[in-house]
Amino acid sequence: MSRFLCGCLEGLKPYVPGEQPQDKSYIKLNTNESPFPPAPGVEEAVRAQAGVLNLYSDPDGLPLKRALGALYGLGERNVSLGNGSDENLAHIFAAFLQGRGAAFPDVTYGFYPVLCSLMGIAYKTVPLCGDFTVNTADYAAITSPVVLANPNAQTGIYLTAEQIEELVLQNAGRLVIIDEAYIDFGGQSCAPLVKKYDNLIVVQTMSKSRSLAGARLGFSFACEELTAEIEAVRCSLNPYNVNRMTMAAAQKSLAEPGYFAECTKNIASVREYTATKLKNMGFEVLPSRANFLLARHPEIGGGALYERLKAGGVLVRHFGGRIEEFIRVTVGTRAQTDVFLALAGRILAEVNNENG
């Protein structure tokens, strides 16, 4: 630690992203990326921006905001753009959580506590139920802003729009932030509710369902007043936060709804196929509406299974805490999934032989 680091950051533990190893070729089922390329025409749209990279990108991004808002019957003043949804969350935390604190589940997206630590935001974790579901009643007495990923990271378990609305209605004076990074794989977005409630913010991303993880485009939906305040924070940090190529890629992606529907339908189908196969192998698999599955097997711990899969050329994700015995598996193509399932089956057979 240098002598120049601010004292308030001495204990900061940064977010640890999923592995992106370069040592050999892996089947990557660890970072919830889409297994499909971006929509047709996206590459061409990006290339068309190459000749004007000497010029700043549009700081307002109005055409993209209008297109995003149109998905849910919202206007451009209900939308804020981010360099990935992590940046949207940072803007929101800075605008509304500093001095108020936050509450979120004990098993959730690991970026939330990191942002709180970075910004000096006190936070409370609310335990998930024994079946890893969120009980919205557990938040009824909480007055600080509530942050929920829906479907939840890292479980994939989904709350209905009606349940989210109940959460919002618990306390009209409390802000509720819903992170819908995985909503397109089988859930109903709460974005339209921002027209009805001024204490709701919904965050989404193009990284997962629209195959643009490398482009980094996130966005938030909220009433006009909240959005104006989010925009004030954004413009105080980096008014040109979304580059030209990303905007072009995003707009072209939105112009291809058929491709989007085909990809998300395929991923949902392979998810159910994978879940069935894992259960037949003796795994417990949590019910997921995301593009990943959280699974554990009674014969081998999550860490050991992760290591053996990696040694065999398949990357999955392993976490500690309450889900230490699980592995999180991104839904890939059917071919990738079959390789993973075959390797997992061989590992389980080896474990049975080792145990006699």
C-alpha cells in the first residue's frame, strides 16, 4: 500500500470478475456471456464509426435513449445510458445511497457491496430464505434504499412483477433499485412501472441477452426527476461515457428484434435441457430464469468440482459463503453444454471410484 492512498480506501476489496484466462482454449461457461454473436449488421454499424473516431460521441445519446424507452412505452427523459450497467449502478449509488445506506440480499451480485465500500455507504444484507428465494416481507421495515437483482445473481431465482410492485408499495418514501441484467431470459420487466412509481429505478444491460458484453452498454429507467439527477451525476463524472461504436452497435441490435427473440428462446431451451440432465445426474439445481444455473452435488464440493472441470477445459464459476457447495454454470450452446455434461459425468464417476 502506498503512502498516498486515501485512508478511507485502505480496506477496499475490489470486485473480482470471472476468469478470462489466456493459457489455453476453454469452453467458457463462467461469466454469463451470450454464446451467440451480435445481431446481423452490428459489425458493419461499428465499422462505419471508424472514420469519425476523431470526434466525441453524442453526450446525450438521444436516438438510443428513444429506442430503449420505446421498448417499454417510456420517453427519452426516462433513460440514462452507462458504460455497462455497472456504471449505471455507480451513478445511482452516488446519487441516492450516500448518507442513506442500502439493503440487499446476502447472496447477490458482488458489485453492490464493493460500490458501497468505495463510496462509504453503510449497507445491510438480508438473508435469503432456506430455499434461496427472496421474501419481500423481510424488507418491509427497512427504510434505506433496497437493491435487488431480478432474476437474482447468483441464484437465477425470479420475483414476479407483482412481487416487485408489492416491494415498491411497502414504503413510498424508500427507493427501490431493480437490477434486471437477466430479465430477458424468462421474466417480465418492471420498467413500465417507473411511469407509476417515483421511488423505482430499473437497470438493464445489453451484455447478456443482446450479445454485446464487449461493447459495454447499460441503461436505467426511472421517472423524469430521478433520471435528471442520475444524468447530473453522469455528466459530473464523464459526459462522453458511451462511445460511438457502442451506440451504433446498440441501435442496430435493437433494430433486429427477431434475432434477439431467437437467441433468448434458444438459451432458455438449453437452460432447461441442462437443468434436466444435471438433475438426472444427482445435482440439486435451483430454478433459474437467467442464462445460468446454480447447482450442487452431494458427492463433491463446489470448489473441487470447479477445479476438476477447469482442468478438463471447462470454466464455470465458484463462490464462497452460503453457495460454497455450488457451481454456477452459464448456459452455452447445446454443443458446449454437452461437453460440460459429459465431463461432469466423468468427474462424478471418478469420485465414486475414489470413494470406493
